[in-house]
Amino acid sequence: MAAHLKKRVYEEFTKVVQQQHEDLSTKKLRLTKPSKSAALHVDLCKATSPADALQYLLQFARKPVEVESVEGVVRILLEHYYKENDASVRLKIASLLGLLSKTAGFSPDCIMDDAINTLQNEKSHQVLAQLLDTLLVIGTKLPENPSVRMRLVEVACKHLTDSSHGVRNKCLQLIGCLGLVEKGVAKEAESQAAKDVQKIIGDHFNDQDPRVRTAAIKAMLQLHERGLKLQQAIYSQACKLLADDYEQVRSAAVQLIWVLSQLYPESIVPIPSSNEEIRLVDDAFGKICHMVSDGSWVVRVQAAKLLGSMQQVSSHFLEQTLDKKLMSDLRRKRTAHERAKELYSSGEFSSGRKWGDDAPKEEVDTGAVNLIESGACGAFVHGLEDEMYEVRIAAVEALCMLAQSSPSFAEKCLDFLVDMFNDEIEEVRLQSIHTMRKISNNITLREDQLDTVLAVLEDSSRDIREALHELLCCTNVSTKEGIHLALVELLKNLTKYPTDRESIWKCLKFLGSRHPTLVLPLVPELLSTHPFFDTPEPDMDDPAYIAVLVLIFNAAKSCPTMPALFSDHTFRHYAYLRDSLSHLVPPLRLPGRKLVSSTVSPNITPHEDPSQQFLHQSLERVYNFQHLDPQGIQELLEFTIRDLQRLGELQSELAGMADFTATYLQCQLLLIKALQEKLWNVAAPLYLKQNALASAAAKQILEETYKMEFMYSGVESRQVVIIHHMRLQAKALQLIVTARTTRGVEPLFGMCEKFLQEVDSFQRCFISELPHMQGSFVDKLLDLMPRLVTSKPAEVVKILQTTLRQSTFLHLPLPEQLHRATANIIEPTGESDNPLRFTSGLVVALDVDATLEHVQDPQGTVKVQVLYPDGQAQLIHPKPADFRNPGPGRHRLITQVYLSHTAWTEPCQIEVRLLLAYNSNKSKASTRIPKSTWSESLEALPPSENGIEGTIPFSKPVKVYIMPKPARR
Amino acid sequence: MPEIKVTPLGAGQDVGRSCILVSIAGKNVMLDCGMHMGYNDDRRFPDFSYITQNGRLTDFLDCVIISHFHLDHCGALPYFSEMVGYDGPIYMTHPTKAICPILLEDYRKITVDKKGETNFFTSQMIKDCMKKVVAVHLHQTVQVDEELEIKAYYAGHVLGAAMFQIKVGCESVVYTGDYNMTPDRHLGAAWIDKCRPDLLISESTYATTIRDSKRCRERDFLKKVHETVERGGKVLIPVFALGRAQELCILLETFWERMNLKAPIYFSTGLTEKANHYYKLFITWTNQKIRKTFVQRNMFEFKHIKAFDRAFADNPGPMVVFATPGMLHAGQSLQIFRKWAGNEKNMVIMPGYCVQGTVGHKILSGQRKLEMEGRQILEVKMQVEYMSFSAHADAKGIMQLIRQAEPRNVLLVHGEAKKMEFLKQKIEQEFHVSCYMPANGETTTILTNPCIPVDISLGLLKRETAIGPLADAKKPKLMHGTLLMKDNSFRLLCPEQALKELGLAEHQLRFTCRVHIQDPRKEHETGLRVYNHLKGILKDYSVQHLPDGSITVESILIQATAHSEDQGTKVLLVSWTYQDEELGSYLTSLLKKGLPQST
């Protein structure tokens, strides 16, 4: 279609045709392709010394080779291979063979025989290893050919006796990757080799070289990954490897044992030196636990990680991991955890530690103490105390996974997790807080545990505090004292770090709604009401008071008796908070009060909440405006936009949707306004002033459509069509305005063509959606397409104008979930009066800390913009590592922005803001369409036209006071 | 049989005065040279006369190794080297070398200046002694002489503490010094590779204890301090200047940082400042966290901890003070204690063990009224807390180290006899290695079975391995060759080369054997029969019948002659060189069985 269009346009203006010829020239390149192999041949023949030949080969390797010429190149290489005496050149050739066989679309079975033949006479171990590697590549390229694999495996088996570890390594790798998995294929052949594959690999578990041992285990794991069921007999062999001298062997062996434990969890294995037998998974668990105290930290990390996924282990063994029998001078001692628990259950308060309070009590039977258990004893106690934080993190993760599957274990590991809140490395602390949150469904915190948890609220790291707030959101507290304690600590936190306000309120919201009955007895105290006296009315703007109210109101939601305890001003405050902090304060049914929510409540359906209904109703109204006069339409739109914006502020969960629709309506409003302008009727010379409005409207609509497309997460293709449609309308408007204001037709040709191309690509991208767009702008336009293509620009403009006026307003269907990307810069606060001084010409680092919500792929899209007072703007791409992901849909950007400028005489403010970068090439619509159409359109359209890159500011700018001083001489 | 002899001069079934003599393969090494805290007479130092009655110690000792800077491991060093007389090398790690003289000087001052002792080593002696010290790096193999080499491993415990491996040829001993298997706030955990020494000499201070997690203790400590400071109270922490003090400083410093606390922390000055300086320098010896963050900020550059001045004690408001000495028996800590004891808002935290008779011990045992000098009665209203922060490995830790190193024998020192007994029994039971616990002056002899390395020429090795199946490469393998012992080295050569090297002529050695066979036939026919018989059996060998009637199997010659007396008996003469001994004897035994009756 596009080609056709072009042709028609070009027919009239022959100037442009030359471009077409230039495009064709790219095809000439194909003629040069076959020369590649010949060139190589010449080069290699010219080479006088091995070093020369090596150079040629290295150069050759840098360039890609086309599929058709691969075989020829391979032949030439092989020819030289046989002639070559120098091992290094042969090595390079061998590696090139491997590279070449990787070429996409090339089937290497034709060169396999040659490759195998080269192995026969090769003496150098390195070259042998490289050749085997090449064979491996060839083998992996031919997955459908069992006989080839059989052959390769046989070749590998033959070279397993080689004296070099490198060759044996490769052989094992090859067997692991290619050893036959499928049963029933080539029965008799399989019985010889395939069955033996495991045995062959297993035999090399005892190789003298640790690298080969590792390779053997890895090959075994590879077999497992490819779906071959490993034999249980390997288990005992693998267990022996756990005591290997080399860490990489042990590390691989741990993995192998884990794999086997997952394969045969229920088989029974004997315990050595006794007659007892246990389940294999338990035995393996014990063995891996043992490796948590290995000498090498790599192994420890590996072991700790794997423990987490062994969920079939019996609870008896699981609980042992947290048990470390304490003793002092051979007398049994209780752990601090046990003491704390006892103290708690006995109801006593701690009398303050006395010396010897932890004095050991009972005598321990010396014979029964087992100092170095083979079982799981204390594995996690060790892991959590480990020197390397990597191990500790792995242990915490494992604890988390195990606790999620076993509530009783969750209860037990709580003490240990709480202890980890005090780790010296922040990452570990954070990880353990997250872990605790994940298992919080299974646990109820004791008061003493809560105490330690809450102590962390004073941490100076915002990450930690926020994670802790999240944790408290979903924690179960057992007593009302606990709730009180939590509230007190949170308020303390609030006074110390006022920026945590939102997070704390949110936390109290959940705390209140989870524990209504525990909050109830606290209400009089919290509100400081008195049965006889009126107490002074607290300050409504005090964040602490709001925090208390949030807790109470949320508890009151499911506790109807609570409002009776409120005093008058509390009700007033409720009304105020319900309005100003609607996302934190739930609707309450208050006795004797007529509140908006309570009046509406009887006639709403239980599923749909009134605000949602309101949203739909107002949209409904707007879509039916056809019958209104132009003035009425404008007013209706204006009011609806206002309503929607207000709704978005009130109802946080609907904010995205309300904003989205408001923006859409705004676009429509602008379009209507622009079309209603009188300029269309006025003679040309008078446009000049008036057209400002119309072109500004067009521009704004374009901007808004980009915002709609890229700033909201959850936008579906149905919405994308409508957004694109709106954009198309804006472009049409732009075209009309330019046509009206510019003299001469020359520039119009280009614009017209471009516009028609866009219409065309729109049609192709959204062909499936077109039936839903009856009577719309594009629908009408496509009907008129044949006429448009042939008409002159002036006519096109005229047609466009009438179509634009006649077209109907499209319904915007709303998706289920729609969220607007928002950003909030926390740091710098923009309140500082002290300028940041630095010497001009040098740089100063500005810490930027921001929270991002509902941003997809922030690493790729979020940028920081710095605006200097002289209008200079600087765009900074933060590193991917600067983004953290504290929760679903939320990101946090902590980065440093480097500023520099020439000297100023006075301190001045710069603006820092966050931008969301977009590229219409990567729009959601284009990812959706099938690949073939995409590549086609790429050919038809130069990429610059289709891919418009831009940025949307999505945070409030923050001003920073800076002062570059002149350098001192 | 070669043997290793170990004699503890101190620390044998005892804590303090560590000094262990080890003789290994003709080398004598002294491990540690400490003093005993409990004595003020001659018993405070090891009895060096055990080594030699007269003459310089240098002739009897190859080297001295100091594991770390605690006085019970290095306190006797100047006395030993300067007053008794030793000029050989003394090995210690860099931090130990830096901090050791500070402590020795302090020790000298207290003994000489305060207690007024004479006949004690002088400052100059300490300096001279330190000149003999050779500093070593972790994992650096130091050649003491041609055969003796030592290597240091990280031991935790205190800054610069190390375990030493002493190795002569294939025999080796590992001495752990004091070590800690659980990391703390400023040091990592001890680590050793699988070096499989013949003997592991381990400390056993906590032989019968399995400790609780460190985190609980830390948390308790921090909570106590935090609560008191929040109440507006003052916290006194009596410490000894080095070791635990730094750990507690880091603990409080990071806590203050994390929690954004403002109350001041003071550290009474003196030797600490110097020591802290060294802590800053030896970052590589500290734990992972400090090593990783020191580029941003050296953890020992305390932001919240300032130097203490006497006048600060009367300042109002909360504060935390670290003061020496640790047992509240004298000095600054006691002065502050007297000032603060009256207020119940205040708190004293004892981070370690207190000797009986000290104020520290009294208040820990619950005494609330103390009689001070001058008959004053001091009423203690402040809270008294005890927190144990010890940096020795517990029983589990010791077992873990043994598991890591896989020694063939274990010897326990630096602990109480009764506790050692328990651990010894456990070690023997779990690892099946023998365990010793000699008392002071008692010599333990351990038989070793060292392997002797022999050089083999590559040609011979390749030739010999090519013969026979390529069985398990890890298994011992029988090889033929000539062992040449020359110039104190062993070499395995092929015989020809050995002869050439030694300038000897080769002698042929042949074995001949006569086998009688009852065979009435002619000699010639008998020969043929034997030939056919052998040909039938020895298919893999070349069996030839020579024209003169004799038969050769490879290089073995068989001749059949008639018996001189009895013509019915044929004598088969079998002759072979000693190289073909195996085949030759096989042939004889074959022939002795007689020929088959048929044909």
C-alpha cells in the first residue's frame, strides 16, 4: 500500500524519484558475498609464517560470514588445517570452525565427518580440546539427529583416556550435553552407549584432576537439566565428593546432591555405622547443612541457597537447623531466645540482668553430647552468623523459603530473623525484614520480639524504615500493649524523620484494620478523652494526631461500637480527613451523622463502589453529547474534566483512570475549540494572530497523547488505538493550520505525503481495531483514501477539514487497572537556603533521592534533568544500579547528579526534575503487531519518521541553590 | 621412626604463660613466649633453663614464633631474648609487631614504676628485642632456613592474631595460638585450608562450652545502652585497652550512626589512641564489612567517639564512657565509677571476666555497699550489667577447625585440665585421631610417617606408566627403577643411567635352574616337546626353537640335555637374566609341573 501510495505521489514530481534508486543500491551488496572464502584462501596461501597466518585468521574472525559461504570457508580452513604444523594456528582454525558452525541458518552436518577426522591425528592437547569444543557446537546445532549425537559421544568416550585434563573436560562436557536422553530411539545402539553415559561420567568422579571431577559433576547436572533421570546409585558417589579438597568440586557436588534429593526424596538410605535408615531427602538435607560450615565461602553460599528449596524435608530435621545445644562447663544452658520466651510466658518483667542470670543449670551427660553432628544441627545458626554477608543473605533467603512452606518452622525461626535486624550490613538487614514480611501470615509476634523489631524504626536508612513499615502493615500482634507499643514507636519515628509521614500513616491504616479489637480498649487513651471533662481539641495539622486518627478510624471500620467513644471534634476531624486523606481514611457509618458516603450507600450495588459508578456515569454523559449545541458540549466537557480531576485526588485507586480519561476529554475539548475558531472563515491575511490558538492546541494534543500512551501502566491496545487516533486528528489539524498560514504549495507536498503515510501505517498497525471505529475520523478518511492519494495538497486539506468536523467522538473504553506514573523527589528538598558551593570548572555531586510509582522499566526510561538559570539543560541517565525495587510497582531512585558550571557572581537556583523518556518506535502498539508487518513497514518508512523520541516531565521540579565560585589563583 | 616432640613450658593444662617447644625433624621451634598474670615471682615467666642450663639459647632454637600481641603470649619475650639471651629470628605478623611493644612497655611501666620491681627488662631491651623480629604476611611462606618453613593463617581473636604452620619436609605442625571461629564486629573468623598437618596444637579455653549466638548478646548490649542513654543516664564500660574495646567501640559507633543518636561517647585516652592508629592502618586484617567500606570511611575513624577528659565526668546529660582498666580495680574507671555509682539512672556494663577481690567482681556478685579506701562506704545504686564478649573458639569452633585442617594428631593447650579431658575424648571419638594434653614440662612424642619425595626422570615415568593398565591414577603404583641417593636427594632412575652416573660397569646376572623331567626320548625330541608345550601356553611371547636344539622364550634360554647317569631323565637347563626374573620363575614352575602326557 505504502509503495503504491508513494508511486502515485512520485508520478507527479519526478525530482524525488532519484531517492528510490539510491534505495536500490543496497541490494548490490549481495554480489560481493561469495568472494569471502576466496579472499581467505588467498590470505592463507600468502602467509609465510604461522604468526602471519594467525593474524589473517584473527582478522577474518572479526567479520561475519554469510550462511551460503560458510561451507566453502570451512573447507578452506580444513585444508589448511591438515597442512599446518603450528599448533596455535590449528587451534585458531579449530575455534573458527566452531564459530562458523554457530552461524544461524547453517546446518553443520556436512562438516561433521571432517571435524571428526581431524581428531584422529592430532597430537596437541589444546587443539584436541578445541576440536572437541567445536564438535560440541556442531552437536548442539543438530538436536534432531540421534545418530550424529551417538557418534559424537563415542568419539568423546574414546578421548576420555587422554592425559590432559582439558581434553577430558571437554569430552565430559560433550557427553553431558549430547548424551542421549530419549529412550526407544535406536534401541540396540542405545543399549550400548546411552545407558552407559551416566556410568562413564560417574567413573570420572574419581579422576585425579579436580577440574575433571568438576566437569564430570557438571556434565551429570547437564544430563539432569536435559531431562535424563539420574540413577540413585550416584548419590553415594556424590556424597563422597562432598569431602573433596577442592572447592569447585564440593560446590558442584552440593548441587548434584540437591538434584538427587529432589528426584528421589522418599527413597531410603542407610546411615553409616548404624542399622538405621532414613529418607534420602533428609539425609541430603543433613549433608548440605553440614556444608554450611564448609571452609570455602563459595560452597557455603551454594549450600545455604539450596537449603531453601528442600521443602520435602521432614519437620524434625528442619527444626534441628535452628537448634544449637548450648552448654557451659558441661552444663546445659538455655539460649537467650529460650530465656526471653520463658520470661514472657511467666509474665514477669525482666529484673535487669544479674551476673549469672544465664548461669547453666543441669549437668550434661558427657557421653551424649555430640559436638560435630552429621545432621542438620544448627546449620542456620551458623549460616546466619557467617563471616561473609553473601552467606548470611543466602541463609536468610533459605529461611524465608522454608518458613513459607512450614508454619511451625516459621514460628521457630522468628527469633533468628529478628536477630538479623541488627546485622552490620544494611543489605542483610533489609533482606531479613523483607523475609519477615513474606512469612508474616504464618506468625504472630510476641511482645518482646515486637520490641526488637520496633527498635529498628530508628534506623537512619530510609530503605530500612520503609521496609519495616511494610512489615508492620502485615504483622499480627497478639496484645493491645503490642499495638500501643507499635504506635508509640511509630510516632517516635515520625518526630525523628518527618519525611516518613505517608509511609507511617499507611502502616497505621493496616495496623488498625487488622486489629480492631485490640485498638478498641486503647481508644480513650489515644484520643485522651475523659468521662467528665472536655479535653482541649488537638491540632488538626499535627501529623502525629493524624496518625492516631488513621489508626482509630481504620479500626472503627469493622468495629461498630468504637464511634461511641469519639468526642465531637473527632467526628469533625473525620469529615475533614475523609476528604483530604481519602486513601487513608475509610468510609464509616457514623450514627446520627449524614455523610455523603452514608447517604449514597443504600442504593449502590455491593460490588461497585460509588466513585467508580460516578466515573462511569459522567463518561456516559459525555459520550452522548452529540445532541448538544457547541457551547453546551464545551461546558459539559469542562465540568466533567474538573469532576474527574477532583475524583482522582479523592480516590487514589481511581486516580489513574480518572486522570487518563480527563486527559482524553481535554484533548477532545481542545480539538473542538480549535475547530470552532473563527479563523476558518476569515480571509487568509487575518489568520496570523488567530492561528496561534489552533496550532498551540494541536501541539498540546500531541503532547497529551504521548503522555497518555507512555505515562500510564496498564494501557491496553484498545486504548492505544484511540490515543493514536487522537494523535492523527491532531496532526490533521496541524496540517490544516499550516496549509492555511503558509504561502505556496512546495512545503505542503512533503507534509501531505507524510500525513498520508501515517494514516497508512495507522491502518496497518490497527487493522483489527478498525471495525470498532465506525464514523470516526480515520474511518471516514480511509473511505476517501483513493481520492486523497490522487488529489493535490490544497484539496487534501479541504477534505481533511470537513472530515475532521464531521467525525464523531470515540468512546474510550477503560481498562481494568490503570496507573499513572508518578515521581516524587525526596532529596534534595529544595528548602535549603545554603547554596552548594563549589569551584567553577570542577564538579559537585548532588544526591538525588526519588520515589517512582508505576513506572515500567525505569532503568531505561527515567532520566534526570538539570536546568541551569541560563537556560542550559542537562540530561542525566542514571545507572541501572541506582534503581531499587522496594515493592511491586514501586521504584526508588538514589543517584548522584554531577553539576558544573562557570563561575557566577551570586548563588542561584537550578531546577532538578525527572523525565520519562519514550520512543514511539517502541510503543505498545508496535510490539503487539506481528513481526513480518513490522519489518515491512520498516522498509517502507525511514525510521526517523516513525520513531519520535521525547521526554515527559513527570515530577515536580525541585530548586537547588548552587554557587560556583571562581577558582582561586 | 621419625617423631615430633612437644613440650609445653607454659599453657600446658593451664591458661597463661603460653610457651611451647616443638622439635620436628631436627628443628627446634618455640611457639609463643608469654607471661602469667597470676604470679609475680619467677613463675610468671616460662622456665627457659629447661632448654639449656648454660650457653645461649640461640644454639638450641631455630626460631621463635609469636601468635598475637596478648601478654600471655608475648610478655616474656624481652626477658627471653635480652636477659636470657637469644639472637635468632622471632616471627610475628605485622600488626602484632606494631602493637606488641606498646603493651610490653605498658607492662614494664606497671611492674617497675608502680610496683617498684627491679631486675626487670628495660625500655631499651624491648626495643632491642623488637629488632630481632621478622614480620610475616598472611599465607606467606617464610623459609627460616633451607628446610624449615612457616606460614601464617588468619585467626580472628585480636588484630593480627595468626595461626602458624611449621613445616619441615613433609612433616608439619599447626599451632593455632588463640583463635575465634565466629566473626565479630571488627574481625573475621579463623580460617585454615586442608593442610593435613601431622599435629595440630590447639587452644582449648572454651573446651566445654557451646556458645549462644553473638547477635543476642550484641542486641542486649545495645538495648541496655540505648535505654539508659534515652533516660538521660550515663553508661560506664570498663575495658582493657585493646581487643574487645575496639569491638565495642565499633558496635556503639555503628549503632549511633544507624540510630542517629546524639549522646556523646568517650574513650579514656592513653595507649588506646596509639593502638587505634594501628587498627586504622591494618584494615586488611579486619572483617569483610570494614574492608569493604574503608574507601568511603575507615570504621576506626570514630565520628561519635571522642577522647575523654577527667572533667567530662561531671557534665550533665547522658553519655557513654569507655574507661580502663577493665576490672574496676584502679585508675580512671574506678574514679568514674565512684562518681556515678550513686545515681540509679546510670549503668555500668562489665564486658568481661573479673578476678576475685576487684571492685568489678564485688558488684557483679551483687554487693551493693562497697568499702573504699579510707573507710568510706560507697552505696551502689546504679545498674550493674554483665555482658560476655569473648573471642575464643568454643567447643564447636574447635571441632570445626579440626575438621577443616584434618590433622593426624591433636594436642590441646591453653585450657583447664578437666575441660580438656572432655574435649580430648570427643575429638578421639569423632575424628578417630589421637589427642594429647601434656602438662607443663611434660614431653609428648608423636610418631610420624612422613613421605619421602623422590625425583623420577620423566622418561622413566612415562615408560613405567605406559606398562600395564591405566588404572586408578590416584592409587599407588609399582615402578621399577634404581633409587639413587646422592647429595642428600633421592632420585629414581633407569638402571642404565644410574650406572652411567655412578661410573659403574654393568654386571650381568643370570639365574640358571635345572628341571628334571622323566622322558625316555631323545634330547632332541624332548626339546621339541618342550617347545610345542610352551608354544601352546605362552601365546603372547615369542617362543623360538633354535637350530642347536635350545629354546628361547624372549631372552630366556632353555636347553634340554640327558642326565649323565639316568638316560630316562632329561635335564632342562633354564637360564634367565635378573630383569626377566618374573617370566623366568614362571617358566620354571611351569616346567616343574612336567610335560603333558600326550604326543
